[in-house]
Amino acid sequence: MIVYEVNLDVRADVYDAYRAWLAAHVGEILALPGFVSAEIFDVRDPAPAEGRRALTVCYRVADEVSLDRYFAEHAPRLREDGQRRFGGAFTATRRVLAGA
């Protein structure tokens, strides 16, 4: 099992709209082959900067092949949608974790 973690830093003034979009975005990713589940977390510690909100999305993916397929075939389009809607109102960093 692979965990694909996306850490988001969002301007507070667009947080509600971003959060609504994010729920649909996560649903779209979960419909892809190999994506098993996802959870969205509000980050409490460390506290985000003033005027910002922080979120982490943890996706569970069946295997690296499925994750690589997502990166190659779907990620550019899905990431572009967020950029088109919210532009510079958020930043994202990502990590891939594998169970030992």
C-alpha cells in the first residue's frame, strides 16, 4: 500500500470555496484505478500563518503502478483545474510514503 500525501496551504478568504472544490476533486481521484481511499485533514499543528488555512489529503493507493499512472495520465489535468480556479490562492507540496 502506498500513501500519497498532498499538503495544501490556502488563503483563508477562499478556504470555503476551495474546500468544496477539494471534496469533488478527491472524489474524482478516488474514481481512478488503484485509488482505495482518501481522508482530508485540517492541519492544527503547526499552525498555519495568519490569514492562511492548511489541509492535508492522504490517499491510499494499491500500488506504485497505479500512482505512476495517475502522475502520467491524470495529474496534469487535475492539478490544472485547481490552478485555473484558485491560481495563487494556494500552494501544494506532495509526498509519497510506502509501508515497511
